[in-house]
Amino acid sequence: MKYQSLSERRADMSGVNIKRYGLYLIRWQLSTPILAGVLYALSGMDKINATVIANLIGGLIFYWVDMFIFTSDRLTVQWEVKDTVRCVDCGKEARGYRIIKAKEYDRTKDIHPQFRCEACSQKKTEELRQRGIEI
């Protein structure tokens, strides 16, 4: 395995499931007003105890939300898009699409990834659905 510096790992978002990441960021933003409301309700207590209780309540709520975000099969489809590729099916030069990962389908370690133009990608996606792969 090649060593990557922290800045290289931060810059490389190719392995990130954007749908999961986006939902997690939304969840993170929603936690702020909820926990602020709990702190407001506990404003009669000293600040340390109110903060501890608010964080425990937040953990009780958001553990389940995070569990869904990071383990749900509904969020497993991961795409890679490149601006200009040669379509593996029709040979047209266009924006290229490929499915990297879906339930029971994993091309994360594909040495020669196959990109398709939008039309061929839609055909391939339908073919995978007919084979029983959830996309």
C-alpha cells in the first residue's frame, strides 16, 4: 500500500460516498438546533451538567441516525464521473460515468475502469437492474 500524507488523503475524495457524506453533513447541522433546545430547557442547571446531559441526549438520538447513514443499503450506490472519456461501449468521447459500488456489486479495485457516456450508462444501469443488482 502506498503511503499518503494527510493532505493527499484529504484531497482524494474518490472513495467517498457523496450521498452518505451529504446526509451526514445535514444531520450534523440538524443536531445544533436540537441540542441548543435541550441546553435552553436545562438552562436552570449549571453549564457543565447541562452540557453533559445535552450530549447524552444527542448521542441517544443521533446514534440511530448515524447508524442508518453509514450502514443502510439504500445509500450504497457510488458513482464515479469524469469530464472527458471514451465510452467503452460506443466509442463516443463524452462525460463518462461508472458505478463503483452497489449492493452485491463492487468495482472499487478495478484496475481498468470502464466509463460510459450517459446513454450507454443508462443502458448498463438497466442491465444491472435486470440482473438483480439494486441501483
